[in-house]
Amino acid sequence: YHLFELGLLEKDYPKVLQLLDSTPYESFQEAHFYIPKSLAYAWTFHMMGGIKKRDKMAKAACSELEKSLQEHPEDTRVQAALGLSYAFSGKKEAAVQHGIQAANLNPLSSNAFEGTRYILNLARIYVLTGEKLKAIEQLEYLLSNPCFNNYSVAVLKIDPMWDLLRRHPRFIRLANDPSAIFHSDVSVLSSL
């Protein structure tokens, strides 16, 4: 999974596709994330601008994850992945609903170490569904909390997921002066 993430951050999409094509696994998963290969393909094709391929793979991911959710309705990883899959599919309401559900199932108040992963996922969902300000609010919230294993301002600056936000004044402030978020009135999961 980390090679997949690194390839996306480097914008080396041919390398990412080669990795996905060659991996024998049908998913990347650990205790706090589950990314079916179909979702990883959808993500990669989205970043490449391959809309038809993205849509096909996102549809496959949605189908797979909907089945998984029926079997494991309280699995935060499945909720998060399904929300992201719906976002890639253009299903805004369902995407946001599952993103929020994942954040609620594993909140920062009970798991500050891994709960940040679901805030990041929700921010991704918001940017993919055109909710730029909500995405920025989640990023501000994320980075105002310790997220040692998940994210940093340095990664924020290079992550192509946020390219649509780069000219927004709040994003610019967040990327250039992250200490400002510690002194501002950050909306804490205001969408929940």
C-alpha cells in the first residue's frame, strides 16, 4: 500500500499501474484501512484523468464494498473505502454519508492515533465531490491534531489530491503557515 501511496504522491502513474497489475493481492489492508484493488485503480485513473476507466473501476469497487458492508456493517475501513468509491463514482450524497459514518465509527476522541485516517478520507471525499471548503475544514482539523502516522503539511503540499484547492486562500494559509490553525476557530467535523 505504501508503494501505491508513494507512487500517487510522486505522480508516477505508470509505476502505480505496474504495481497494481503485478500485485497478487486483491486488496491492500491493515487494521485501519482496506483498499480493494478496484478502488486503487479508480484512484489512479482519476489522478491520470482517465474518466472512463475510473468510472468502470469505481463501479466495481462500489459493488465489492457494498457486499462487504452487508457482511460487516460496523467495519470502519469498509465504510471509508465505500465513501471514497462513491466519490469517484460521482455519488456525492452516499459518499459523504459513508465518509462521515467512518469518522463517527472511529472518532479522534477514542482513537487519536488512527482516527485521523478517517478525517483525511472525509477530506478526500469532500474534494472529490466538489465541496472545497469542507475539504479544507477537514484538513485544518486533521492537521490541528497529532496525526503522526497519517499526514503532515509536507505531504499536503505535494499530494495531487489537493490540486483543486491550491489557490484557495485558506489552503494557502494552511500549507504555508500551519501554526495558524492552532490559533483559529477550526470547525471540528462541522458536517457531522
